[in-house]
Amino acid sequence: MTTMMTAAEVDRARTLLGAVRDGCNAVLLGQDELVDLAMIALCARGHLLLEGLPGLGKTELVKALGRLLGLTFRRVQFTPDLLPGDITGGPILQEREGEKVFVFQPGPLFANLVLADEINRASPKTQSALLEAMQEHAVTVLGETHALPRPFFVLATQNPIELEGTYPLPEAQLDRFLFKVEVPGVSADVMTQILTSRRRGQPPAAAVALSAAELDELFALVDRVFLPQAVASYVARLVAATHPQRAESPAEVQQAVRYGASPRAAIAIGEAARAAALLAGRPNVDFADVQRVAVPALAHRLVLQHTAVVGGTTATALVRTLLERVPAVGRPLPEAVQ
Amino acid sequence: MPPTPHTATVTFCRRVAVGAFAAGALRALLVASVAAAAVLLGLRLFGRHAAPQPAWAFAAAPVLAFGWWNARRQRLGRAAAAAHLDRRLGLGGLLICRDEGVELDAPQQRQLAAGLVALPTALPRIRWRALLPWPAAALLLAAGIALLPPPPAPPLPLSQSAAAAELDRLQERMRDLFARGEVPADTRHELERTLQELQHELAAADVPQWRDLDELERRLDREGLLQAAAAEAPAQAGPVSTPGAPTDPLTPAALAAAAEALAAVGRLDGLPAELQAMLQQAQRDGAFAADLLPQDAEALRRLAAAMAAAAQQPGALQDLAALGGDKLADLRDVLSQFGGGSAPGEGGSDVGGEGEGAGRGGVDRGPGHAALALTEAAAGGADGAMPLPPGQPVPTEWVPLGSRRIEPETAPVANTGGGGQGASGLGGASWQLQLAPRHRAIVRRYFDAGAPANGEDKR
């Protein structure tokens, strides 16, 4: 018989997560939901794509996470002339013991936390260099594969308005991101608080909240969160409903979606839901956890029809429609009862 | 004491099953009620009635069966029930995990038990307001139609045994009729054929109608009366001409005697002036002399025809009957040769030409003509229409509203004496006219439209 993680373990996980979350909230004011999603992505060991206007604190969030977790942190500013070798590293001719040999010099990807700032400004060639790193946690240069340090997170940002000279991420690369989060603006109260509490916008210096061992412990606890069969079925039905050729797909999806989400999306939702459950203090995944992570995990995986895009339909709205239409329990109650 | 997760899940499943059963049964009840109402209504429209019977309770069997089938079809599995109940109670997936066999620690079990306390409020409620109205309305409709008073019963059909008894009786009567006296061969054959047809119909398990039996009996009555009248006629009035038999030639003496008889009852005034002058010249000493009458046959025939017509005037026969004796016998001789009194058929005379008077090929209703008896006064008679029984379709032809035995109002006269020169009427005697009710007014108008311009009565 499977044993559920105990309440004490849940409390321990909440404590660990709370420390990181409080530190992030102290750095990034008024972005609680964004911080939570970043924490969920971190616990699920997924990569995060942040999309928002400049100045909303995307880079600051990533930097804060790096400091709070005590991880090595690198920032790469993606530009059109950035080459793959610039981020993966490459062999350098060196003289050792009287012989000249090529020695691999690791690039900025060799860090626990990599901030790929304005990732859509790099050429597709450079973007694709991230594919192996994000999926395999390894880099291959000149036929030699180099493992990336663990944990390895890529937090990328992109600007949705400056599209001149940018290269939109291909679907294959988008699929590697666990979440794509649209960073919202902040309210006037939050801006007032920022103005009064910070000089020149400098956030308070964040101390390390989790050690490497504690981070490993947190990951182990996340892995112990139980995903019930009923909830897994809900995730599967949700992802299946994104495919327009499926009968159970809502009419809106059938009209607007060209390609639905892949099984990787279901895996991402399941993993993210485990982290969300732990963040909510539950030893198991509930339907609510799935619904919480469904939008950031699914929206960027849907390929919409051109007519739908022109008509103003957004993937986020479609996922919300899916959440309304797909029943949480596979076998709904008869109409005779309520 | 909160229920265990297993108990809570089973209770939830049971409640859902009850709801599904109720929904299925009520849906079946709706269909069955509508069907029953339609059938009962259809039976009503076709004049039939199905009275409620205890056996109708068996109709509940398919209703319950459908409810049971629906409950099985929509049966909720334990996992689905646990998921529904977990969501309704806000247990955060603990009940689902427990149902899937995950072992919970003590605090989690306490949390689960605390949540299950509110089980009664989380159980699904059956939507009676949505389920009940239509089936209840349909059931009330069917019950209302079933409880309507039955329509008036149609006339009972003739039973097999009664028809057999009646046919035996008619056969006996026919045998007596044939044994009592002479019956024309064609009439005899027709009666026997009719009887045989009825017997065959009865043998084929097809019960004959009362109407046919009554018709046969009526014909037997008529033939009996005709037989009796034929037997009485020779005794009172000498030889009677029979169809096809040669008749005695007219003699001036017979005509003179007949004129005496008509004069005695004052019926000579209706004769044409020419004939009246002829008779005036033939008078001697206040009586008609045979030798003073014209001796040519044509003149005598015209005179005889005119006297026969006069004798047929309304009331003339009654007046003549009062005379009795030889005068009446002489007159009967004349009348018998010119269709007076008992000539049958309309225009059935063999006399050529289309004359005006009886016996000359004109319209002659014959001596068998009787007053147009419209039977007894009754609803639906000639004086007024009677509505058809409810539920009866409007007949295209005519429909017997009833069949009763009544005595004819007019004494029949023997179907003797054909048209002129021994030619008898070919039509059957019409001592009793059978008319459909809707035709009676037309016939009455035809005959009562007023006397013809020349004063001749059509009758």
C-alpha cells in the first residue's frame, strides 16, 4: 500500500518553500502569483519563460532566486549576433605539460540558474543550442558531451512588443519550458511602496534561504506528493481536449486550435501540480492544483489557427475555456441529481 | 460518529443510483402514459372503451425495469463517487487517495473524518422538480381518459344461437306457406334461395343481420297474405285473371252492371264528358241498358278503363265494398281487366303506348299499391332527423338505426290482375314500401306536391 507523505513532511516542505517565497516576495513586490509560479517551476525542475514589458522585475526575480537558493547564477543577454558557442562554451587550445591540447572552456550555460534575457533576440541557431541543455541537462561540443550542473534551470525572458529583429521561439523550444508566464503590471499601491522603500529601485540584499542539501530535500519531498488516478485522468482529459480532432474537444478549441498539446504537456502539468500541492500544504495533488497550473503550462503549447490569432483569440482564453468545459471527474453525475 | 470513507462513498453511490432509477422510471412513465393516453383516445375515437382493470398494474413492470436499467447504466463507480464526494466536501483529495488505497497518517485521517461529518449535506439531491411534472401530467391525462364514462354501447349483434333459432322458425313458416297453397314458382325459388343463403351464412360462422331475417319474414308474411287473398278472390268475385292467363272479353252487360255500381256510389262524375254522354245515352228507365251501349270493342275498352280509373279514386273501393253482391262482382270483372284495385307494379302493363290512365301503359302503381306507410312515428322518421349515436362515423349510404317488428298498416291486396288484356304487371307488388329515412321526405313531397293540373291523382 502506498504511504502518503506525512503531515510533518508537508510542514517541512512548506517551511522550506516559505523561506524562498518570502525572500522573493521581499524582492519583487506585488507579484505573489508570479513568485508562486516561479517556485512551482523550480520545485518541478522545469524551465520558466517570462514574458512581459521591460521594467516589471523579470530579471530581478531570477537574480533573487539565484541568491536565495545559493546556486550559481549566470546571465546571458541574447542578441542577434550571439553564437551557440558563446553560451555553451568551446574548446580552447592550451599548452599542458609541453603539449598543446584543446581544453573545453564551459560557457555561461554551466551554472545552476541561467537567465536567458530577451531570448527571442538570438538567432534560431543559438536558440536551438539551448534545446539539448534544457532537455538533456548536457552540452555536446565537438562530439564531447558535458553534463550541466544539477539543478539546472533556465529562466528566459522575452519582450512581447519589440518584435523588430527578433526570432520567435519555435514550438519545439517552447515545449521545453514548463511554464510561460505573462508578467503582469503592478498596481499604484505597489509602485508607491517601491518608491518609498527602495532607493533607485535597488531591492534589499537577499540572503541564502536554502542550502544545497535543503534544496535536495525539497525536491525529494515534491517527488513524494501523491498524484491520484482520478486527478491524473483529469490531466490527461484536459490535454486530450486541446486536440481539435478529438470529439471531446470543445467547439472553441476545434475552431481555433491547429495543433494541441503534446504528452510532454501532461507530464509538465502533473509535475507542476505536485509542486503546487506542496506549496498549498497538501500531501497529494487535487483538481485545484491542476487548474492552477494548467494555464501557464498549456497556453504556450497550443498552436492556433491563423484566423483565430487574427480574430483576437488567445491561447490563454482557450485553456480557460477548457478548464470550464472538461469535467474534473471523468464520470459526471446523472442529470437527475445535483 | 462520522462515517467511514467506504461508507460515505457507498452512500453517495446509492443516492446517485436512486436518482438514476427515479429518472429512468419517470421517463418510462412519461412514455407509457403518453402511449396509453393515445391508445385510449384512439379507442374512444373508434367508439370503443377499455375500462380500467387490475391487470393494468402490470404496466408498472416495464416502467420499473427501465428505471432499473437506467440506474445500472448510470451507476457511478466508487472511484468517481469518491472524487465527486471529495470535491463536494472540500477534502483536498484525501478521500480520493484513501479510496485508491493510500495510507494516511493520523492527522490526515482526522482531517478526513472531520470532513466526512458533513456527508448528509454533500449527498446529491434528486431533482424532483425537473423530473416529476411531465410524467405526472401524462399520467393524469391517461388516467383522466381512462376514467371517462364509457360511450353508449352499440347494438348487440345477433348471437349465433338466436340466429339459428330464428332461421329454423322461418324455415318452418316457409314450409307451412308452401303447404298451405299455391305460391308462384319464381317467388318460391327466391324465398328458398334467400333462406339457403342465410343458412350458409350462419354455417360459415357469420351471424346474419336481424335486418335480413326480418326481411325474409316480411316476405313470408306478404306471400301468405297474397296467398290468402288469391284464395279468397275466386269465391267472391269469380275467376281472377292471373299473370299470363287469358281473360274473358268485355261484354256490354258487364260494363252496364259496372256502370250501375259506380253510379250507385256516385263515381261516374269523374269520367270524361264523352263517356258520360255515352252512358247517358245508354240509360233506360234509370238503369244502364247493355244493348244501348256501343258495341265496338274499342269504345267498350275505353269505357271500362275509365270506370276502372274511377273505381280507384280514394275511398271508391270502400264505397263499392258496401254495395256487395252482384254489382261488386261485375265491377271487379271490369277492374280486374284494367288494373283497377290490384294491378301491380309501376308501368308494368303490357298495354302498348303511353296512355294516361291505368292499364294503358301509363304510371300505374297497380292494385297492390298501398298508402305510403312511413311506419310508426318515431325519432328519425320523416318528420325529423335523429342524431347518430356518438362515436358512429357518418354513413355513406344508410345505416340501420334499429329493427323492429311492426304490423303493416295497410291490408294487402292480392297481386292479381295485370294490365289490360291480361297483361299483368311485371314489378313486384308494393304493399309496403321500404324507404330509407332520408328518402321519405322526398317521396312524400313527390306525391303530396299537389294534384296534377288535370285533377288526376298520381297515386
